[in-house]
Amino acid sequence: MANVFTPAGVAAALAASMTVFVAHSDGAFAAPPTVQVDVANPATNPALTRSVDDPGRIAYQNEVACVANVNQCFFNFPAVPTNHRLVVQHVSGALVFLADTTAAEVFLQNGANQALSAFLAPPSFQQASLFDQPVLQYFDAGSAPFVLTRSDVDPAGNSQMTISGYLLDCATTPCEAIAH
């Protein structure tokens, strides 16, 4: 039996079958939108356009002087503003003493859930102890951060303490309760 398929016939059949793969179908494409959508963004109630989770959006830093008492220093910071939460990330200090000391205890307190951050300041050099300690503590609106230092030597009245971190705006995005 002779070969029924000629080379020209095979090529024609192959070309016809390939058109199935490249053929255009009108139903495969969506029609362009015909409805216009306008988003109102009035100045009295603008759409939020910033990242509410960005920790640097309301930077916070405050420095207060020591209220000295025997071998202690009290550092009273202002209360956290209404509708805000303060996140403290650093406690920095320049503790000045009447004589050199081996160390000083530092306590950051009065935060949410009465949490406590505590550490030892380094020994003093020429009657001063300088430090910058990373911490993580939360203070809700109305609470006042408080730092207490204790040492074996009386403090001088010119010691300084700085807390730094950021404020969260709880009016823009409600602050959830601190889990414990």
C-alpha cells in the first residue's frame, strides 16, 4: 500500500492545526470599564494616607533633672497626652554623684500594667556615670513615666535623664489593650 500522506499534505495539515493555538477569540477579553468611580477626600475628613504603624511618625524625646534625696534621684516625666500611647525605647542618663560610686540602679516604671524596666548604670568616672540603655515599655494616656536611681553615694542635683521613643496616635488608629 502506497503512502497516503504526501509532504505537501502533511505541511498543510500542520499549518491548519497551529491556527487553533494562535486564533483570536472575541470572548477572551473583558470589555473596558464604563463606570467612573470618584473617591471623595474632603479637607474636613481626609482619607488616611500615611502608615499608622510607622514607629517614627511621632518621635518623642524628653529630658528632666534630678530631684535628689539622700542616695536617690527621682526623675518625673510629664504625663502622656490624651489619645496617645508612649513607647519608650531608650533611657539615657548623666548621673552626677558627690563621690565616685561602683554602680547605680535605674528603674523605669509607671507604665501600662505597672511594668518595670531595671538595669545597672556603669560605675562612675570622676563622679559621673553616663549611659544609654535600650528598653521597651508602654505608657498609656494620662500615665507619667518615672525614673528612680539608687546608689551607695548621694547624687548631686545636676543629674539629667532622657527617655526617647515614639508616640502612637490612638485617635487615628485605636490602641489595643496591652496583652499580659
